[in-house]
Amino acid sequence: MIVLKTSEEIGRIRESNHIVANILSALREKVKPGITTGELDTYSEELARKRGAIPAFKGYMGYPYSLCISVNSEVVHGLPSYERALVSGDIVSLDFGVYYNGYYGDAALTVPVGDVSVEAARLIGITERGLYEGIRQAKAGNRLGDISAAVQGCVEAAGFSVVRDFVGHGIGKNLHEEPQIPNYGVRGRGVELKAGMVLAIEPMVNEGTYKVKVLENGWTVVTEDGKLSAHFEHSVAITKNGPDILSVMQ
């Protein structure tokens, strides 16, 4: 069931997402060659708790960390480690969420580490552009497929592929709510978008094939062909005046 939020509830979801956005901004500044993914995880949790928020992912379905940090061919749900230091040329996805004042916030971005290849930079740019193309379609009266098709069209026109096994989602009192939001689809199909919906739109884009697999650790999703992957996410409210991105810095 899709839950429509009141303006007051959207305000609370915005507060949670402001915390997420500010922490992701701080993490972006920390991403440099030599830092370990474990250090980034610890830092994210410290920042959340200083703000009175609870890291949303830690313990969720058994996930053991606060930050999902996915490097290079890792798509989502990468596990942080103090044994893994970032090196120049890596690209790293930072996916973070919090629970604050009864509501969840969730957002993600992909960051270059030092000097990256032209193709890696282009992958990051196209993935972020695909996110905003999808957000532009998050309008009352449109269909869910309009968001999905906009993301897919942008990504595939650039020669990349959208992951099909993992999707975006509704968000509010629960981290994952209906509807699911694929990053591929057909315009005019799917549920009608209505004011009061809050959607976590999150393109996961691969340099090569869209096919993925899960590593033996049971969490980390990687590209099947070992090529790069990027990931961006915003939590977005649908209003009578159009899409309202909640996960931006205050």
C-alpha cells in the first residue's frame, strides 16, 4: 500500500534527509587516497549520532554497518573495512540513511578518488544526470513508468546500462515502502503519481552489462563483468507544485 504523507510528515522527512545530505557532504570531503572505507563508516555514524539521529542501515535486515560503501565494480551494499584503503583512480558510492524524529532519510552519491579516468568521470556524470531526469518526471498525474523511462533513456543513450535487480522505493516511517521504482520502464505505465508520495529515486548504472551478482558475504552486489558502477539517490516528495528534493543540504 502506498502511503500519502501530510505536509507535516514531509517536513519531518525533510529534516531526516537534511541530516543525511550534510553527512554525505562531509563524507565527500573525506574521500581521498589513503583513507579506509572503515574510517568513512565510523565517521558517518559519529556524525549521525552527534545530530541525535540513528544510522538507518546498521542492523537493518542484519546489515552490520552504518554506511554502504561500494568501490569500482561494486554496485551497492559494499561492506566497509579498515583493511581497505582507497587509491587514486577509484570511484566510490556512499549510500547513507538515518532515522530521526520518527522518519527516515536516504540518499547516495558517487565520488571520484583522486584522478579518475575520463570514462569513470563520464559514468558518474551520466548517473547523476539520469537521477535528475527521473526526478523531473516525479509530478502528480504522471505515471511511475515516466520516472523509470526517463532514467533508462538518459543512461542508455550514453552507452551505459541500468541495473534491473535493485530499485528505488517509497520512504517515510519505514525505510522501504511502496512503490518500488525501477530504473527502466515504459512511459505511461505503472501507478499514478499523487501529491503526498515520497520516493527514494536511485539509479544504479553500470559501465558494461546491467547484470549483477552478490558476493559470498551475502551483501555486496558487483557487476557481472567486473566493470565500473555508479549510484546516486535523492528522496523526493511529489507536491502539487512539482517534485521537491528533500535530501539537499540545509
